[in-house]
Amino acid sequence: MTTAHVEWIGVSPGNRQPIERRDQVMVAVGTGIDGDYHSKKKSGGKRQVTLIQAEHFSTIAAKVGREAVTPDLFRRNIVVRGIELTTLIGNRFRIGAALLEGTGHCTPCSRMDENLGEGGRLAMSGIGGLTAMVIEPGRIQVGDSVAPDR
């Protein structure tokens, strides 16, 4: 059995700026990913960290008529493989040293039509990922396991 894990991490340095790939990030309670533009906007929200499943990339690409898509196009912070993210809504889970809680679906916005082409937002409907808040701070790295906190 393969362990669920982090495949990719990205940070938004500023409003509408390209997502920067990172090998690791620190997450903080109340704000999310250190250095991410969204962590500076407000504290205590339910959308401190965003995640998406790598398994959905090929489906989304096919729906918008592309051979492939890259993680930065989705503007999510963390790409995971091996776990159904919807099972984490309302539940706590660990990624690396951090404890997060799934707060809801990461609903795609109109920006997905810009990034993926016409129909991008619709292509991501139901598979746009997960929003989460940080319960315990810590480092998250590419390769870290992702598992429900039991």
C-alpha cells in the first residue's frame, strides 16, 4: 500500500503573481503558510492552506482539451497523492510536523478559466481541492506523509 504524500508545494508571493514552487514551507496557526500572500491578508480564516489531489489532474486536463496541466495553474498550496481529500473535511490530519483541519471544498474561481482556458472552472467542479486551517504549526516538505490524525 502506498502512503499518501505531498508531491508539490507552491506559494503565492503577491496578488495575481505566478505561484513559486517550494521544497518546504512553515505553516503558522491563524495565518497559514509563511510567506504566502494570502497569509498576510487576514488572520484566523478557514482557508489558510489549500490542497488538491494529483489524481485529478488528468481528468481536468482532458475536460479542457489539454494533454497535461501543471500544479501551479490550480493556484493551490499543496498537491497530494494517495488520499481522497473530501474525507478530510471536518477532520484533523497531519502533514509532516503540522496538524491541519479540513474546513471545506476549495471551490474553483473564474481565475481557472484564465489559467486553464474556457471551461477551466467547470472542469474543476467537485474536484477543486480542500481548504484547511492550521491547528499546530510546523514544517511541511515535499515527500511528507498525509494522514488523518487519530
